[in-house]
Amino acid sequence: MRNILITVMMLVVVVLLFNAIVSKDTTGTKAQIQSQGDSANTKIGALLTTTTP
């Protein structure tokens, strides 16, 4: 019974950490990766339009 309780508590902690670190709206890892990807796409698009006649 004690092992099950510890396992459930650890799963709750993992979910809370995931929500706090990865899924946070504007400062989470997911948002930062999306922002960097959008920036890279914009820069690549700018390179393509300047080099294409």
C-alpha cells in the first residue's frame, strides 16, 4: 500500500513539474521552441526572397 502511495505521489509531482516547466503559456519550453522556430522560418524566408531573382 505504501509503494502505491509513493508511486502516485511521484506521478503527481511529475505532472506538476511538466506543467510548470514545459506547458507554461508564454515562458515555458514549448513556447520558447515555437518562438525560435517562427524566427528561424522568418529568417529562412527572407534569405529565399533575397536570393531568388
